[in-house]
Amino acid sequence: MSQFGMQLPGGQAGRRASMNVFTGLLFLALAAMIAASIVAYRAAASVSPDGKPWTLQQPGSITLP
């Protein structure tokens, strides 16, 4: 039947989804985003008062050498 372009119903039910290049790139982008978030959090914690990156610095608290 395939020679006439006909397809049997349910023919794709046996196929499973497989990982392709785009799925791999999606996981790579997710890993890079998580790594960037961790780096940004640690950098913000190192310059913030009390080591809490969500607190704001007070105006004039930074003295330049």
C-alpha cells in the first residue's frame, strides 16, 4: 500500500520519541543558564552587605581608594 501513498491507521503508534540535536541543545542551554545563575548569585553575594545578594547597599557606603 505504501507504493500508492496510503498509510495504515496507527502506523506511528509504535514509534517512540527520540532525542535529537535540538533536544540536546535545549539541555545544554538549560545547563548554561543554571551555571550562569549560580555565578551571578555568588558574585552578588560577594559584594552585598551581610552576604545577602537581595539586600541593597546604602548610598555612600562604598569608598573608592
